[in-house]
Amino acid sequence: MSGAARAVPGRWELPALRLWHAALAGGFLVAWLTADEDTYRMHVFAGYWVLIAVALRLGLATVGTRQGPLALTRPGRSRLMIWMGGVLMTMVGVAALSGVIADGKSAFEDVHEGLSNAALWLIPAHAALVAWVFQGKRLRDKVIGAARVSAVPMLLLAGLVLAVPAQAADPARDAILAGYAKAAKAADPGFGGFSAARGESIYRARNTVNADYPSCATCHTDDPTQPGRHAKTGREIAPAAVSANPKRFTDAEKVEERFNRDCKTVLGRECSARDRGDFIAFLSSK
Amino acid sequence: MRSIAMGAGLLLSLTAPAWADRVAPLTDPVTLKACGECHMAFQPDFLPARSWARMMDSLDNHFGESAAMAPDKVAHIRRVLEEGAADRVGGKVADRFLRWVAPGGTPQRITENPAFLRKHDFPAREWARAEVKTKSNCPACHKRAERGDYEED
């Protein structure tokens, strides 16, 4: 609290705030981009980075001038901005903290994912608010100033525009399907596209090859939007349907591996390229 | 020489309770991911290297289902499992399991080893519990099993 008595903010305070913001935003971005098993270590590192950044913000508030840029609340600042900052930072902090717990207790993974997604959606709200509040003010002053300030929210918005389709759309899955379509056409020149109905009949068929695994639905359940369970080991299986599990059919190597294995185990035969495409078409439609 | 041995013995006896039911955790990400997809990725310490070799050579029929994967992945996982195998790393748990393995024998099921059975002599209803389901589901009871810690819970 040593600096609290000073009325004039130190010259370092605004740069410190900007640096802190860059560290938090960067850490969150890295954590979001690495939220996959393949990059788990980086994800954990970024998560702790975020957590430390949130804690650091509270520390900065105590060393900054009472009404300076580092203060958590200050007169003249939009109430909305203060609340937005508080809610966003709390959410990001809670998301990071739940990640620490999930690292030890995997049952927490879903909670962590939910909280992180909630925090993710607060970021465009935060950026929009910053753009709205600051832009209006600056436009009254100087156009150039406005352009400079808006560069930050615009960059954030641009990042989000790129981020949202990355979650919803699926170029990787399209590429996999295109590969199967090409192979299906090569095998049968009369091939006229994949059919979700044919895929569904593969999924639901009861087979007699292996009494332990008579059907795809044995492990993946009759409703593919639900999580499944390995019939023998009891290991939980993420939902097969794309709507419930957007990562489905996006890793070509894994897709091939699973078709090679499970067709043999459950159907007792190889699946053709058309079978594979039909199957993906069915689960993409669910 | 004797004092060194005694000192080492004392040190061992001090640490023994802590690691009596512990094995080195499996850390290789490829192995963890590939094995852990369908069941807990068991630490290699429970079987000799020749057992793991046989298992990795017969993935087409892995306990009644195909677990086939790309040859380079098979080779990688095979190496990880062989390097960490009971007869390569030794240790308390490994020795306890190896005692029951015939020379040259290649057992596949860890849960059939008497070292396992002696410690898991429960009535059938315990095994039938919904969250247990199968004997290979270590983490159902040993919450830290995936980290190599099989202390009682």
C-alpha cells in the first residue's frame, strides 16, 4: 500500500497494465490453442501462467496509485467496464484453477472445459465493450487516437472471428471425407455420394461375429450423442456423434486406426471407403 | 563395505513402506494415449519384456478385439514397454510378480498372476460392482493407479 498515498500515478503504471494484459491474453490464447492431449504440457504451463497473471493483477492493484490505471475501481470509469473486468478475470481465474484440479482429478475435466468455454465467450463481450466505451470517447477527440486504441479490440475480435469457426467447422473432417469419396469413386465409378442412412444401418446392425461386441451401439450406445462405455473394460468413450463431440473424425490417423480395428472386431470384415464415409455422414448428421 | 550395505539397507527399510505398492508411472505420451484409450495404460513393471513383445506382436487379436495400429507406433510402444518391463527395471513390485512367471513364460493377463490374486481375494459381488466391472479396472479402487500408486484406498 506504499504507493496508495500518492495522487499522481507513476509513469510505469500504464505500461505495466498493458504488459500484464498482454501476458494474460497471450497465456489464455496459448492455453486455448493447446487444449489437446498432444500438447498437454504446454497447456498446463499456459494454465498456470494465466492463474499467476490473475493473481498478479490483484498484487498490482495494491502497489499502484489508488486512482491510477492499476486500481481495480476508480471514479470516472464506466461501471460496466469495472464489472466486466471483474467478472472476466474471476471466470478466467476460476477456469485456470479448475484446470489445476482437473490435472490431478480427471473427473474435473468436464467442469474445466465448461468453465473455460464460458470464459472464452466473455472475451468477445469484453472486447466489444472496450471498443464501444473507448471508441465513443476517442471519436470526440481525435480520429487517429481512436484508430490506435481500437487496434487492440479489433485484433481480439479478429482472433475470435478466426476462433469460432475453428470450433464449429471442420476442414479436417471434410478432408477425410473427401479422401474416402475419392477412394469410393475409384472402387465404383457409379458412386453417387455418401449416405447417412447407410451409415446408420452399419451403426445399428446386430452382428454375430463377436458375442462381446455385437454392434457399434454396444459400446457407443443406441444414442450416439451420449457418451459410451467400452463393453469389456468399462472405459468411458466420448460421444460418437459430431454434434456432441466436435473433435470426432478430425484426426485422420485415428479415424483410420479405429475403422481398421472396430470393423474387424464388430463386423468381422474390413470397411470399404464408402462404408467409412457413410458412417461419418451418419454421425455428422446426429 | 559392510557399513555401506547396512546404510543402504537402513535407507531402503525407511523408504520401503512408501514404495511397497508403487511402480514408476508410465510417462510416454504415445503409449499413454494408445493404451489408455480403451483401458488404463498399465505400467510395464507387471510383466516381463517377452510378455510385452508377444502382446505387441498380437495386437490383431488383443484379448478378443483388434487393437491394430500403425507399425511405427507398435514399434515405439513395444520399446517403451520392454524398457520398463519387470525383468528390466526390477524393484519390489516387479520381483513379486516375476516370482510366479515360468522361465521363458509369456503371460498376458496381469490379473491372473498369483501376486495379483493374493492381494485381490474378494467375493464376486465386489468385482461385480458397476464402477469396477472388470479386474483390469485398477483406478476403480486404486484412485492413483494411473500414477503408479497402488497403495490401498
